[in-house]
Amino acid sequence: MLFVRVWVHLIWSTKNREPILTNELRKQVITHIKENAGKKDIFLDSINGASDHVHVLISLKADQMIAKVTQLLKGESSHWVNSEKSIHSKFEWQDEYIAISVSESKVEKVREYIKNQEEHHRTKTFAEEYEEFLNRCGFAILSG
């Protein structure tokens, strides 16, 4: 028997970081992503977001890859929004995303961070948050 638990904090934004996820649409998209994750056997622990991005905490199974799981969540949800005609223009997620490993000891802290997105973004824009994640995780060094 395999015993695998790999926690990953995923963050992705709307195309061009457009603030198109109204409260109602965001609730619908989050609900749909949760349902889709269940159907695809993706363990989605937490999800929340703001008008221009989403945070997700998942636990990967032994045979799952970050890129594939992310593609399943992002791709299917944008397809769903467009098929529901929830907005007047074409809905797209940004191609890029951040995937950060999470230590078992930090899972609760990440859950709380995801849960409190609206409060968090009263004082910080997504661009500031994104840059902070890139710097904290050493990605800025790799990309610059």
C-alpha cells in the first residue's frame, strides 16, 4: 500500500488579471471547481479567491502531476464559465500559475490564508501578493 500526501498551494489569475470574478460568479466558479475536482479524483482541501485570482490547496496522489491537475481545474472551469455564458466576453485564466509545496505542519496556516482572501486583499493587491510569493519562494531569482 502506498502512503502519499503531497500538499500543494496553487494560485492562478484571470487573463490579464482582469477583476471579472464578481462575488456571485466567484462563488459559482468555486463550487464548480470543487465538484469537478471530486469527479476527477483530485483531493481539493481549500479554495477561495478574489475578483482576479484563485487560491487552491490540494493533496496530490502518487499518480498525479501538478501540471495535469492544474490543467484539469483551470481548463475545465474556464470551459464551464463560457458554456454557461456567465459573462458577456470570453472567460480565460492566465496561462501561468504558482505551485508551492506545503509542509504538513503549515497546512492549517495555508487553509486560513486561503479562507481569508477577501480580508487579505483589503490591504494588498493581487499583483503585490503575487510578487511576494515569487520572491519568498525564490522564483524571482529564476525568472530575472
